[in-house]
Amino acid sequence: MNISQANRLRILYFLVFCCTASWLPIFADYLKERHLRGIQTAIVLSAIPVLMFLVQPFYGFLADRIGYKVCLIVSTFFCSISYLFYLFTELSFGFILAITIGMSLFYNSIQPFLDSLSLELSEKNPSFSYGTLRIAGAAGWSFMGIIVGQSIDLTNSTIIFAFSAVSMFLCFLFILGVESNKKVIENQSSLFSFPKELFFNKDLMLLLSIVVLLSMCATPIWYYYSIYMKENGASASLVGYGISFQGLCELPFFYYSAKIIQKIGLKKCLLITIAATVLRLFLYNYVKNPNFAIAIELLHGISWSLFWVVVVEYTNILVPEKWRASSQSLLYASYYGIGAILGNFVVGLGQDFSMKISEIYQISGIVVFLVFLMAFAFLKIKGKALLSQS
């Protein structure tokens, strides 16, 4: 079967986010059902971003030298295997933590490498943009949300890992046919030259600082959405509908992201996405009816999809071409690494002090408002985003 490079990337995004939607929004709920305390849950959830922070920059450096495809093949295969270990019953805190560390070691690299392949294709063929490729991930998230919610009501939360394993193994099979025309770096620069060129890039470091703070405050949305909804009386099926609706709201913003950014600019887009996040977090605190809470996800497309395209594009224009995989890895390490580590521990401590997730959302909203002021005052956009002109 002859599948174009663009469509193969779309399929990969679809499958990767089918996998992510299967386990990520439900994982904290799964841990709660295993009677883990708040701080234990925070430790397990933080293992994912800790591995992102520690390993991802090295993965990016490695990919710039041996290519994205080889790294993706290894990561997807071993990641799919790791999900199967969650299917064992009566797992202790120690075993769950060990499995999560192993899974994260491979899972964390997949999305940054896919993004790098998408940016590579959009540079080579201007009829494509990152957003028009990444939109397939939103479709996968939406598709799997309903299926997982219904399946949990029929069985139990462990089923999420069966869906994850199958989705990721299908990714492995499709990656075998992906082409990467990127020339690997053949010079003799060492790993020690990587931080010198990127960590002293003031514009990049400012952007990543903003990303870390936003991630810290958005972590309760990604990891604790199921618990928030159930605190307000939602069933697993209703949680699934909420997750699915998030994906649907992403679709138009990924598809039209290039035109939106070209129309109003990177900085204005970023400020709008941050403002939407502030509103979203405050609404989570004030809306107590779970059916009405689903309507809050109308803000998901702006606060997440458009935000992510902006920071991916902005990161890409701040660094030399030879370091783009490395810079995207730093972006992922900032959002899914440092920020998520901080966010998980804040939520874990809050839970141990009997705070509701909705109350944590309100505090997060205040912090994000301060981030908005920081971005407005100090962030400057330089260069030209690599967007489709169509």
C-alpha cells in the first residue's frame, strides 16, 4: 500500500494520541484506585516528566546524529511492551513506579521526534504546515476518549493499558515505512557543545521559562481531569466524553493555526492562548455540575492546540537548523518535564492537605495570569515562523 509521507505522519500522530488518550487522563484515577496516597501518586506521575527532563535532551542530540527514524523504531517498540506490565493485578507502589520509569524512558521521545519530522516535511513542502499534520493527533485523542470511558464502565481502569499497548505497537509498524531526508550531523561537536549553543540563547530560555510555568499550572488538567470530574459526580463514561470533546475542539485550531499565526502574529497568539488558560482554570473551580463542565473544553483548542503550535514554531525559529531536534527536545523537557514535575508535586501535596482539584485549578489560574503579564512585558518574537503559505 502506497502511503504518502504526510499521510503516514498523520496516521502516526493519530495512533500516538490514541495511546496517550488511553492512559494519560485516567492514570491518576488508576493510581487512586490502587490506594496510593497523594504524595505516592505525585511520585509516580512525576517519574514521567523526570525522565523527560533527564533523558530527552540526550535523545534530541542523538537524533540529530543518527536520525529520527531509528530512534522512533526503538522507542515505539519498547514502549508498547512496557504497557503490558500494568495489566498484572495487585501491583505495589514500587512495581508501579518501576514500570512507569521504564515506560517513560521510551514514551517521552516519541512526540518530539514526530514533531521534528513534521517540521522537516513542512520546510521541504510548503503546502503542509505543522498544524495540518498534527491535527490527526487531536482526532486520535477524540476517537479514543469515548472508547476508553465506555470500556472502563464495562470492565475496570486497567483496560487503558491494553488500548495503549495496541496503539503503540501499530505506531511501530507504521514507522518502518517513514522516510527521513534529514542529514545527520557529521561534525565532531560533542555533547558539551549542545548546552553552550542552546542554553545561552536568551530568547529561547525566556520562552522555555514561560512554558515551564504554564505547564506547572496545566498539569492538573492533563493528569487529574478524571479525578476532578468524579469529584463533581461524573461517571467514567462522562469523563470519556469530556476527553473526546477536548480532541474535537483541537481540530479547527490545529488545521487553521498557520493562517491564525500569520494573521495576528506569534506573540499575540501566545498571549491569547495564555488568557484562555486563565479563564479555563477559573471556570473549572466555579462550575460544579460535570455536564456543564464539559462545555469548558471549548477553550481547549485555544489554550492548548494553538498554544502548542505557537511554541513549537517559535522554538524552531530561535535556533540553527542543525539543533532543531535538540531544541524541540528541550521544549518537551520544559513542558512535559520540569513543569509537569512541579505541577504533580503541587497537586500531590494539595491532595494530602485535603484540597479538591477544583481548588488547585483556581490557584493555578492566578499563577497563569502572572505568566500572562510576564509574557506581555518581556517576550519578543524574532525571525519568521516556518508556516505554510497556503
